[in-house]
Amino acid sequence: MQEFDKSISFDGRDIRLKVGLLAPQAGGSVLVQSGDTAVLVAATRAKGREGIDFLPLMVDYEEKQYAAGRIPGGFFRREGRPGEKAILISRLIDRPIRPLFPNWLRDDIQIVATTLSLDEDVPPDVLAVTGASVAVLLAGIPFQGPMAAVRVGLVGDDFILNPTYKEIKKGDLDIVVAGTPDGIVMVEAGANQLPEQDVIEAIDFAYEAIQELIQSQLELIKELGIEMVSEEAPVEDESLINFISDRATDEIKKVLSQYDFDKKTRDEALDQIQQTKIVDAIAELPAEDPIAVATNEDSKAIGKAFKKLTKKLMRSQIIEEGVRVDGRKLDQVRPISSQVGVLPNRVHGSGLFNRGLTQVLSIATLGTSGDAQDTRDDLTIQEEKRYLHHYNFPAYSVGETKPMRSPGRREVGHGALAERALLPVLPSAETFPYVLRVVSEVLSSNGSTSMGSVCGSTLSLMDAGVPLAKPVSGAAMGLIKEGDEVRILTDIQGIEDFLGDMDFKVAGTDTGITALQMDMKITGLSVEVIAEAINKALPARMHILEEMLKAIAEPREELSPYAPRLLTMKIDPDLIGMVIGPSGKTIKAITEQTGAKIDIEDDGKVIIAAVEAEKAEMARKMVFNITRKLNEGDVYVGKVTRIIDIGAFVEILPGKEGMIHISQLAEGRVGKVDDEVAVGDEIVVKIRGFDQKNRLNLTRLGIHPDEAAAARAEAS
């Protein structure tokens, strides 16, 4: 393809699209550049595999250390498995583009975004999302786009389009919005307890900018002479769905209206209908019957058609009757219960949150600054994280079995969402110098486990005694859209998520929103519908929060007896080496003697942790003594370390030794040093001064009894 550049300028910031320069054998590729940040996005389509009944879309985001002028760490000095940030950006690209492919498409599609150059002012993630749309269009893949994404920040009262890293950190909002000509398809946000209206205005502001990016993509493909691909969907044989509908519609409706059925009972009843009304009936058909032939050729055909009918009937019940499968009204939250301290206090804090059949156990752990997560291997300006949230979703939580693996993208994404929801209410490192980790174990799942982990995290942190500014709760909103009819659902359960059109998670305090995440299964929603969902989430969040606070109204005043006690102090950075000692000898000796853990930061901040406060204080005193300034006239209790003919050497502080001349050992003449002192003796000495080589001179003369008593008291 001939090289072609297109520049898009809005709000004073340019985005350049370069095609035909890189990756000529990819189906479609584009280099998206803003400032010095450049992201290459390639999209490729391959022939589908036999037996695939879903869209095998793969979306990968790669970070290369050379983009920031760095060489990777580790033994191999090359990039390894993707980090958390790369996984989250992969999801950020995947979520808005996946619903835009036709639901009948079964070809393998891969989208790869690689950051080739990083400008510390320009985040690459939203560029990659927009680049994915351009690459798919260039690849000629059927696609209900174009799609584009922008980030919006809020500094003071002003919205900022595609803010820099510094503006994001400085502001009260970080929201990414993706949209198509039909509306908004994805929202991802963190906010500093912002009112609902501010967030809605930010989404509206973002969507206006998205329109410009969409128009630019349309102009680009027109200038390149590329037509939007519109492949015809395969003709569906309706005979099977009609066969199932005739025999099972009334039975399915009856099950969906049995509001006292729990999830397991409902699923079993539907399975029974499928078996007796459909599978058994088809088995009785002649072998040459078209339906029998079709189902023999495709073992999944019955299940897919039955599920399609169930989805249609469930959605119709909500649209026409305003009643959900469990009998709730559209705005009703499932029963809620909460507990704290459910685990022994060996763990520092625990909270159990139940919403309907969804159950999440969250455990909080307090650590020291040395436990912070180093993120320097990510292309980011943040060097460490002091709050970590990890989310686990075992198969037994949905009554299934599967091998236990390392966390997948979903687990990483849900953990990051809950982490983001709590960040605005955490105490600062200056007032509460702990590193915090919360692990949310999903013990039972029937929808909205990510918001359950937000609630569980709040409970566990309060149980651990973490002074949160405000407690945080969360609710998941859903949506059913049939033509012009729209119904918004509060607190969706699993079947409503699976068969619905939207999963919109909203977390926050009684003051405002702290996190948002919206995913769509349709090609877009208007800002007005999204605003309605956000506003309807507020009473749900407040109800959930009220129920949570029945378990614990405020953070505990006392930490768990097994949580580390932290002491902080500041030393001269030039003296850090003195505390560490040669090959770490000094700090190791302090740790062995006191059992305390000591972390020293580059600016001289020292954090001392020990389970027993007395041990922490002992270690603090030892560090203080090592780094304290010695003044003439100060009195200490020291230990005699060695004797020579003209005097004795005495260690008055760890690593600080001075000499007492024989003439300063006692009043009057001293014949031999060892007549007065022996190695190992503890004696009271005073600093006489320092010689020309800054060596310490000591004396036992002229010490007042009160000075000696004070020195002994301090030494003890």
C-alpha cells in the first residue's frame, strides 16, 4: 500500500495516522502517533476453524522497554510475560471492539498493538483503541464501526481532552470513553468521589470528541479508496428454532415466571425441558428428517437454539411485564448481608459480603514500604504501588470444575477495578505508612462479583483498622434493549448479564463516584440512557452501603495484634550507608537482635516494622544512635572493646568507637590500663572532643553523677 498520512487536530492536540509504512503483510496496519508516543496496531483475519461456534478474537497489547529508552531487567534482559498494565490495556482495546463484529463471524481475528515510542506526556492506551478500529477497517474485516476512544480529565472545573500523565494525577477524574456512530460502547473511569452529574458531563464531552475521530477514519478510508466491508450473514434455517418454539415456549415461560426458583433449580428445570421436549422429540424423528440431519451434523445446534429462545422470552418478560426471573422489580437489589472478622486475627482484617447468591470473602493484609509493588518494568511514570487488590474466581464458585491456573485477564481486570474504586478513600502514606493488600476470594457467583469485591474490600480494610476517608460500595446495572424499548436493571444477576445488552458497574461513596466500568453487547447507547443508568445506580449503592455499615460502622481503632507496628523516622541521606553497614552487616545485626524489619528510602525516610511495639522501638533507638550527631560533653554508657598500652577503646554506639587515653581513665596516676578496665566492661564516658583526623576522644573524668545516671537510664 502507498504510504499515506492523516493528521487529526482537536483541542490543541494532534493525532497522526500513518498507513502503508509498517507491517505490509498484516491484513491492515496503522501507526498512531501523538507527541512522541507511537503505537503500531495490526489486524489480521484468517480462515475459521471447524467446530468453532464463537468469534475467536485475540487482542494483545505489547510494551517494549526500548520505547522509553530502557533495557529490561532480569537475567535474560528481554521482555517476558505481559505485566498487569499490558493486560489491562489489552482488555481496554478488546471490550469496545468485540461487540462490533457481526455475531455470525467465526474467522480467526487477531489485533496486536505495540508501543514503539513513549512520550511521558501521552498515554498510549487510547491511541491503541482508536488504532484498532483503523486497522480492522484497512484489513477489510466485517465491522460495525468505525470506533474511537478518548480520555477525559478534570482539573479544577475544566475538562481536559487526552490529558497528560501529570494532568491525570493532578485531576479528580480519569475516564476513557469509546464510541461508534450509534453511541457509546465502553466506559472505564476512576474518580475522586465525583457527583453523578459531573461524570455524565464528562462522558458527553468525550463523545463529542469521538465523533471527530470517527469522521476522520471515514475520510481516511475514502481517500485510500477503501470501501466498508458488508458481508452478508449466512442464511439461518429457522426450522429448528420453530420446532423448539412450538414445543417449549410455554414451558420456558412457566419456568421464567417461577420467581421462587433459585439459580440451580431454574437451570435444572430448563435443562429438563430441553431434554424431554426437544432432544427426546428429535430422537423420535425419522433419520432423513431435515431437523434430525441438522442436529446430528451439529451437536451444539439444539443447545444454541434453545438458549436463543430462552433469551428472547426472558427479555420479552422484562420489556412487557417489568418483572425479572427472580420476581424482583427492575430497580430492586437482592438481599444483602455482611460480616467482618470472620477469620482468626492472624489475618489483619476480613470481610464477607453476600448479595443474593453472590458471595465474596475479602482479606486485608498490612505490610511495610518494602512490600510495595515495583512497576518500573511497565512503561509508566509510577514506580510503585502501595495498594494492591487481587481477585480470584475459582471454578467451584459457579459449581464447575477446571484446572487451577494463574490469574487470567478477567481476574486481573476485576482486581484492578476494585483497586481503583478504593484508591480515592485510602489514607496517605504520611498518615498511615502501610502497604495494603486485599485479596477477594469469590466463593459463589451469580453476577456482579467485581462490585461484591469492592464491598468486601471496604469491610476487610475497616476490620483491619485502616482509616478510610469513606466506605465504598458498588452496584452492577444492566440493560435490555428491544427496538426503541429500553429497560435498565439494577443489581443484575448472572442470567441477566449473559442474556442482556449491558454490564455497567458503578462504585462510590455517599459523596460521589470513585470508579465506573461499562461494557456493551450492542453497537452503542446514547448519553441519555447512560446518564439514566448512572443515576439509577445511586440509590442502589446507598442501600448496599447502609446494609454494609450494619456489620461495621467505622474502621476499628486498634490494629490486629499480628499486624506490624510501624515507626517512621528521618535520617540524613548521607548516613544511610552507615545504617546499612559494610555488606549490610549493621542493619542485619539490628534485625537479628530486634526481629524488626527495616526499610530505608533514598530520601532518608526509615520505616521500622515489628509485630511487638517494644521491638520496633528498640530498633528505632538503635538506628537513631547510629545516626545521631556526637557533641563534645555528651555522656554515654559504652563497652570496652580492646586495650592498648596507652589507653582503651570504647564503643559508645553501634559502629562508633572512641579511645580513652590512660591519663583519662581515673583521677591520679594509672600504672596499667587493665588495672582500671577490662574488655567487655560497661563504663560511663564523656566525649572530650575530636582530633585532627576526626577521631573520637573520650574521658572518665569530670562526669557529674546526674549525667551518669541519665546515661545509664538511656542505655537500659
